[in-house]
Amino acid sequence: MFQNFDAPSRAHPITERLVALRAQLGRTGLQGFVVPHADEYQGEYIPASAERLAWLTGFTGSAGAAIVLTDEAAVFVDGRYTLQVRDQVDVADFTPEDLIGHPPHQWLKAKLSADDRIGYDPRLLTLAEVRRFEAVCQAAGAEFVALSENPIDAIWADRPLPPLSQVMQQPDDLAGETSVEKIRRMQAVLAEKGVDAAILAQSDSIAWIFNIRGADVPHNPVVLSYALLRRDERPTLYVDGRKLSNVLRDALSERADIKEERDFLVDLTKLGADGRRVLVDPQTTPALFARTLTDAKGTLVEGGDPVVLPKARKNAVELEGTRRAHRRDGAAMTRFLAWLDANGDQGTETEISVARKLEQFRAEAGVADDMPLLEISFDTISGAGPDGAIVHYRVNESTDRKLETGTLYLVDSGAQYRDGTTDITRTIAIGQPTSEMRDRFTRVLKGHIALATARFPKGTTGAQLDTLARHALWQAGLDFDHGTGHGVGVFLSVHEGPVRISKAGHLPPESGMILSNEPGYYKTGAYGIRIENLIVVTPPAPIEGGDREMLGFETITLAPIDRNLIEVALLTPTEKGWMDAYHARVRETLAPSLDGAALRFLIDATQPLEA
Amino acid sequence: MFQNFDAPSRAHPITERLVALRAQLGRTGLQGFVVPHADEYQGEYIPASAERLAWLTGFTGSAGAAIVLTDEAAVFVDGRYTLQVRDQVDVADFTPEDLIGHPPHQWLKAKLSADDRIGYDPRLLTLAEVRRFEAVCQAAGAEFVALSENPIDAIWADRPLPPLSQVMQQPDDLAGETSVEKIRRMQAVLAEKGVDAAILAQSDSIAWIFNIRGADVPHNPVVLSYALLRRDERPTLYVDGRKLSNVLRDALSERADIKEERDFLVDLTKLGADGRRVLVDPQTTPALFARTLTDAKGTLVEGGDPVVLPKARKNAVELEGTRRAHRRDGAAMTRFLAWLDANGDQGTETEISVARKLEQFRAEAGVADDMPLLEISFDTISGAGPDGAIVHYRVNESTDRKLETGTLYLVDSGAQYRDGTTDITRTIAIGQPTSEMRDRFTRVLKGHIALATARFPKGTTGAQLDTLARHALWQAGLDFDHGTGHGVGVFLSVHEGPVRISKAGHLPPESGMILSNEPGYYKTGAYGIRIENLIVVTPPAPIEGGDREMLGFETITLAPIDRNLIEVALLTPTEKGWMDAYHARVRETLAPSLDGAALRFLIDATQPLEA
């Protein structure tokens, strides 16, 4: 089982650690130190060895930061964690601050005196972040000092070792394009951009281009490493050699030089000394690498990671694998929903017991299909009743709530299989739903259908499409406070850039991209609703009777949507037609994989809506 | 009558003018000169005295530019004018180029040699434009030289005098806020932005803050002038004194210093010498003013014109005036539509005759209402049959087309009254429309209704709302290639910033803004459809049963929409309900102002749709 349901603990001798850090800062003549929740690879998940923020402050949330000054310290958390931080952190040690509304560099601005020296670890802050801190320090006459050693590491006696998961090859028949060909394509991009090389600092970019996967961090099957693409030479992969079998090393060596991570700085210095132009993404590249290049007189060409867009545009083989993964995952979800239908209203199940059951069905489906479940793609959001209204709810032993009749249960979960990554949310009525619940659910469904059926011209942005998912809610004075869709990788990150369907989605979805379609509605203290399928952007195609080619979406997630929650009178004939056709497809596709009670449930749950 | 329907002529001795300009450039040691279609006030319309581009090239379109080099010259026009430019300009003199796809600075880039000196008139190019030219010149080792005299003016012997229209006071009971109060509000904005002063270079900003109007240019009732706002002192209005009556001068002098335009440079130099921080909009301010400030060591604070947003948010008095103007204009439109209904299919009317008739009904309505029509708010777009498919069509004597039965007629027009500005488009079936026309019209109508009825949270952008107007078209493989809506002033510009409903509309509509709602569909060579009403953004308000306040729109344009073009089966019950309620409101509001055939037409044209 992959999820840890332990309640957040508060066992650490935080005050002593703070004293020790301040002493350490004092020895090096620093008046402060910045502690981000980040490792040196800047991914969504970090290994235990990089949990410096949790070790220092006690706060174990998935995002945040701290700043320690000589006589005060703050911990920065977002709206998800305002309660948790007060449970886990003594405010006498760290003042809780708003990570979004009053971010660390702005907080620091008000605290600085001239000649202060504030330290940071240049592996843990990106170039863009460092620039923000440098600007406020410069304005105050203070200095933002890159440290060669992290002062926390000097006092964190029992710091875990960095992960050393074995690197796996992602076979060509799942990747759909050889690594050699991907490297060649990217070299053409570098030539087009007029750069000699590009730093790849994002682990999923590296996993994609070399067709490798790993298990260094939870949920995201990447290999923590760096890479250097070169326009006219072989790329170099900087990775701990102990992660590579001899066979894999030999295979990788055919297309790349393999070096230890410590050689990365050496090679960057050499590139700089040779006067090379190097493409660097300031938003994702640790400041250390950018500064190493410029210190050596290299030219920084700032731009987005060049791998991000090619990786987001999936090829036919990746899409076929993902569809296969969704059929397998849909069968598991349907077995789960059938089980929940039989057991959910007995008063015996809880958020954790149900989430564990779902993992079990997924694991069994993987075994049955000879494509094992390797990981869940993120911590399952298992929210009963009012917990469903907490958008980023992560159940733990101390919050675990029983499923009760007359409530809604929301479950957002996903799987990592070798052939694809899934992400699905279903909301299920436990017992009889109220008419308000049915009204809200149906409006969310209308938004979901509007996006699923949308046709749109090339160049339409995610922000423009986002409106379709909200319109039915807006008309009723309702809305939801999260994006409608994010990109999804293929046996990679479940949150993949660069395109998203949200108010801030300024990029257009392109043919082959996998996105989520997940509008919702949340009534604080009462219930939460979300309906999420993954969708693939279909290529521009003519429409009968039309005069322009339009892109559209293919829904690839397959599992029944709870008909008990649909108010048919609120649907247009077109919407009802979509719902019935989707359910028919779910039934036809999944029936061969199911039997017994699950098959009976599937057939019943996918019947046409009664008008 | 306000519109000039003369065919574009080609009577100018262009080659001689080009020779004379090159000789003039030679005398001053220049290898080239840039001629924009702009005056020194950077508005949408320019006076005859500023038509240097037309004088030099023969091209009379409403946008464009030219660059004259020693041995070649180019004229830049957008897609509207690719045919017209070849009729009006000899390509042996000027090569036609694409203003959007290959703009002047990029074209120049490929032509430059080191040490070239390219001249420009720094009153006619904005700071942002000059920077683009400077960048390409610098890259080529050439120089972009600001000239103190425009070399065209030196050779344009019969150049018209600049306009000297009388300035009118816009009374407080129409403006809804005294100029004194507006100045005070804007001074608070300057204080907030930490600047000492702001340049107002846009004539409609000046008209708004001083509550004045004029007639210096067509259609847009502004006074060509400049102004300087000062945080701690009275503002200065720089305007030709001959435009002011003694009474108005006295009134204006109570709230501002009045100076001649030539004093503007003197005062800017003084501000600079005093080390002042001055807010300048680089997109709308002639480079001369910005450079005068910086040459004198003043500090340029770049930002948007501070008046633009306050001006766009209309107060209750302005909205009431605008609603009154729309009732008056709606009565004129209805008389016109009744007349067209009786005469349009007789084979006797043409695009020009019909447009003239519409002006006549507007003029009569103004007289009847004691609020005369002062101007049309833009050149009427009067498009019969295939001409309706040309989005920016302006009829002239050489293109004038008869209205024929079995076609569509599109008319986009507006009025300037003292109490408000109107802008309305109606598409009318002349005889029996085809079922394709009805299908397309109904899809456009569905988009129009979706926007008219939209409720949306504060902060929703114009780009997000734009989707609603296109969705029904997209689903059928159709779209239109213009924005859905633009801002509209109150007895000011019919195209007013900063908010628009379009793919590029990154700003959110705010309470009190007046916008257009004008989706369309265009079938090249066949017909054009557009349905345009003006809408006002309503304040955030709760919705029965909802949990969030939502903004919305009030439709203020009142005139029948052609029911013969509506395919009722394509409308949802909600859409049909909106259409019938709109028509009932049109009938109730306009009936008291109409009689005879027009009243009978109104009653007939506003009957509920038959399902």
C-alpha cells in the first residue's frame, strides 16, 4: 500500500533545532537563512532527505517555506494548511505567515537592516526565486548570500540518505519514440533557438528524453538527476551511478555520456569558459547552475524548458498505452464502486478503509492485466460529507470520518502503470441525496459535459475553455475555486505542464495532450462534488456542415458517474445524449473485464437516464 | 449628412511627391523617413491636416504606414485594404506590405545599412513605436533620428489648416461628476502611484477629465489637445485658445491653467529639470514628450494612462443618459427597419441610399427628442449580400450594391448625442432567407444571448467571456474573426479601452462599463451576419439559491431582431424566453415614440417566437 495515513505528529524538539541553526548561522556571520520546501530538483514531491522544512519547523505540509532570523522566524503556508501549521508548529518558535498573500521575500523586506547577510542554499532556490530575494535585499542595502553548504545539513544528525531507486528503461513500445530520436528532435530545437546547450533540471523532462523511470520520490516515477543537452554533441546525464544496472548503463551509454551529479558543475564551468550560449529556465533551474554558468562567462539564454511542450504532445503509442491503462483502471474503479454501492451506507466504512479498498482493487486489476500497479499517482483524496468540501483534503488517522447515509462521498485518486497514468474523481451519494445535492451535481455535470464535447479552433487557450466548465454554475450563483484541468503525463507526473484549463491558462491545448476535466462544487461544512475524467485533445478536424476545422476532446477515463445524483430535467437533450452514450461506452468497454456483482452493478449503473 | 461615400480616388501626382520628399531627405542627410497614419494625438481618427500618408502615397485607408528610402518605398496596410491599396497606389512608387504580418520596423530591419540615418517625426510615433524602430536601427549600426520639422510639411503646399472646432462644455447633469471632483480623484491616484505628474496624451481622456467635447475629428467628439495632471497643483490644459469662447475659458480656468500647445514642451522641460517623476503611457504618448522629459533629467514612470479605467467605469448619470440615448436611437432604428421592411425588397434601394435613410431617421429622432444627432459614431457599415461578409466594409459610390431579394443586409451604425453614444448592428432578411442563413443567424443569436445573460464572478476576463459568444458556432465548425465586444464611451469614442471581450481581452469587465455584444458569422462571397447590442456590466449581486455574488449584463440597445432569421427549434427554452422578453421590452419602451406604419411594424416584429 502506497499511502501513509499517519496523523501529522508534533514530536520534534523544534526549539532546540532553531537554537542550533541560529548558532550555526552565527558562526558563519549570517543574520538569517531561507528554508524552502524544495529539493535540488524542484519537483512536486521531495525525498525524505530533503524534508529540511519539516525537520526544522515541524510543519509537514506539501508546500511552504521558513525564514529564520536572529531573533524571529516565520513559517509560510498556503490556505490548505492554516490550521495544520498551528497544530504542528509552536508559534513561539515560528510565526505562521501567508505563503501566497505575504510571500517570504516580501516578509523579509520589512525585516531587513542595512548590511544584513541572509543566507540561502543555491541548489534549493530557482534563479527566479533568488532574483526576488536579491531585489529586496539590494533595496535594503543587505546581501543575499549563496552558501556552499546548507547549515541545516550540518546540524541534522540523523538526516536520511538520498534515495537510490533503481532506474528502469521505459521500453520503446510504450514510449512510442526512441530516446535517440527525441534527442535529435531537441537538438534541432536548440539549433532553432540559436543556443549551444540547454540545462534540463526537471526530472520528468529527463525521464521523457532518455525514456527512463525511477522511484526516487513518491507518486512521480522519476529519477532525480540532471542533464545537459548539447546542440552538436551527445547529451550528458548526471546521475548517481548506483542507480544504474550494468545493462541499463550500457544501453544509456549508447546515446548519452553518464556522469556523477558532482560533474555537472564542472561541465557548466567548462561550457561557460568556452563562451557557450546555454538555454536555462529561470523558473525551474536552481540558481547555482545558472550562476555557475555566468560566473564562468557563459551566456544565459532564458526561456522555458524546451522538453516541456514536446513531452506534453503525446504520440499515438503513448495515447494507446494510456487508453489501455484507463480501461484497466476503469475496471478497478467499477469494482470499487460496486463494492461501495453494497457497503458504503452500512455505517462501517471510513475514509481510510475505503481508500485502502480502492488501492486493493487497483492492485488486483494490475495483476490481472499483467501490468502491475507501480504506485498511486498522488495521495488519494477520500472525503466523506463535509471533508469532501475541503478541496485538497488528505485524510489521516486523526481526521478519519465514517461514511454516513444521506451524505456525499468524494474520491479523487489515480494510478501509475507502466503504460499510463490515471486520475479520476467520482462523487457518490451514500443513501438518498437531497434535491440541492442533485441540483449542484447536475450543474457540475453540465460543465463537465460542456468541456468534454467542446469543439474549438486551434489557439483557443485554457482560460477560454475554462468558462465552459463554469457557465452552468455561474448562472446559479455558484463557482469552484480551483482550475478545471491540468496536464497529465504518461507514466510520469499526474500534474504536468505547460497547458492547463483554468482562469490562468494562457496556453492553448494542442493535439495529443492529456488533460483533466474536473469541475466541482463545494459547500463548506456540508459536502463536496467533483466529476473528473481525463481527456485527450483530438486533432483539427472538419465538422459536417461547418467551414472550419476544430479541435476537440476524447474522454479516456471509463467509470460510471452516479446516476442517483443527476437531475435529468436540468439536462438538455444533447447533454442527456452525451451521458447515455458515455455510460454505454463504459459498459461495453468494461463488461468483458468484470463478472458477478461488479458486472451487475456496471450494467445497472450505466443504464440510460430516465427523462 | 455625416458620411462621405466618395469612391477612393487616384488623382494625386504621387511620383512627383515622392521625388520631392526624397530631395528633402537628401538635403538633411537622411536615407529614409517613416510616415505613420497618425497625428500628434494618437487617436482613432485624424484631421485632414494630418493625412500625410494619404497625401504622400494616395492610400486613404483608416490605418497604415509608409517608409520611404532612397531607392525604394513601401506602404503598409492590413487585410482590409489589400485590394484598395493596389487601386490607389502605383506599386512602382510604393510596394504594398502587410502591416500586421510584416510590420514597418521589421521591413526596415532587412533594408538597413550601417550608418544609415532614418528620420521620423517624434510627435507622430509613440514611445513604444520609436523603441521598436530604434532596436532594429541599433542592431544594424544605423541611427533613428527624431526630426524637429516634418519633411512632408515642408513640401505639402496646400496642406489643410489644423481643425479649430469650438470646445463645448459637457454639463454636469450629463457627466454625472464635476471636473473638479474628477481631478481630485486622479490626483489621489497619482499620489498612490508615487508620481508628481502625469501626461494625458489621449484626447478622450482629456475630454473626460475636463468635461469638455469638441469636433476636431470625425465621429469622435474630442478636442485635440494635451494635458498635464499634477499631484499637488492645478492641471494644465494645452489647447489652441481660438477653440475656446470667453465663457468656456473662464469656466475652465476655475479648475485648470490654460496654455497653448507649444507651452507643453516648455513645461515638460521644467518638470524634468525639477527632477519630477512623471507617469507616461508609452503606448499612447508621442515619443517627443517622453524624450523631452528624460532629456531634462526627469524620471519617466511608465504605466497606463490613469484616466482610462475611471473613464470606462460609468457613473449612474452617464448610464441614465446612455439609456435615454438608446431609447431615442432605438426609435430611429425601428422607423428605419419599418421603412426597410416596406422598401428593401423592391430592387430600388442600395447600400448608400439605405445608409442615408438611416442617418435621416436618426436626425429626426434627435430633433423630436430635443437632443440633436451631433455626429454618427463611426462610418456606417452598410453591406448587402456578399458585401456583408466583409467585416470592415465601407461602402462608396464605386462599390454601392443594390439590396436584392433572397439576400441578407447587414447594417452596423451608431450615433453621437450629447447624452450618449450608440452602436448597433442588425442583419435583415431581404425576402426569404435560406435555411442555412437561418441556421447561421440562430447560432450567432445563441452566442449573443449567452453573453447577454451571462452571470460571472468578479475578475472574469473578457477572453473568458468571449467563449460564450462563440460556443454555439464552434460546435458547428464555425467562428468569426473579430472580437465579440469593445468598450463604448458616453458621448465619446465608440471604441473605448481598456476592456474588451475577445480572445485578447485580458482585463475583467467591471461594474458600470459599457461594452458591445456583437458575435457574427461571415460567408465570403455570400452574406454576413452580425447581431450587436450594447450591454452595461451590472454590479455584483446575489442570485436566488446561489452562494456567490455575480456580475452580469443589462442590454441597453433597443430594436427588433429579425424574427424571420430565427430557427426556433435551435433555441433552448431559456434562449427563446430571453428573445421574447427582449422583444416585449423593446415594444413597451419604444411604442410611445412611434406611430403609424412604424408602430405597426414594431408590434408585429416583437411578437413572441412561435415554437
